Amino acid sequence: MGLKYLKYYQDLVNEWAQHFKSPYWSPLSQMANMTEEVGELARAINHVYGDKPKKSPEEKSEIAEEIGDIIFTAICISNNLGIDLDEALRKTLEKYKIRDKDRHERKD
């Protein structure tokens, strides 16, 4: 598991961010932005799969675009705090493998 797939994107975002005087917002502002992005994803999913009809003047919100915004924001937070996302995701996958190994019905 030594591959660094997410580091590639962390580096791309960091390269882009360095064009600005303040490359990253404060962690609290980034968390507020993440909350906004998750809300936009919830709204998009509700429009497609839920009971909330879309208002006619609203622009169509794409679920994939909202997920992309969340990933981008997570990368910004991680870069700002010096978190290696490849390592963080590897640890999370291991946690789920151990914690949930008998939790869900397996297909055989």
C-alpha cells in the first residue's frame, strides 16, 4: 500500500493554491466551507432521489460536481494541516476492515 494516489492531487491543489497571497483559509473557515459543500450535495441528492422538488429558477445541481467540491475542500484542509491523505485513507480502510468484518452480510 505504498502508492501515493492522493498525494498527486494534494500536490496539484497546493500548486494552484500557491498563486494566492493566502493559499489556504483558516481551518475553521475551511470547515465551514466543507459544511456548505456537504449541504449542497444533500440538496442535489434530495432533488434527484428525495421528496424535495426543485424550484424552477434553480440551476440544476450535479451530484458528481458537489462530490468533487467536497474532495477539493478535504484536500485543502489536509494540505493546510499537513495531513497525508494517502496515509489517512489507508488507516481508515484498515479500521473498517477490522471493525466491520462481521457487521454486514457477506456475499459468497
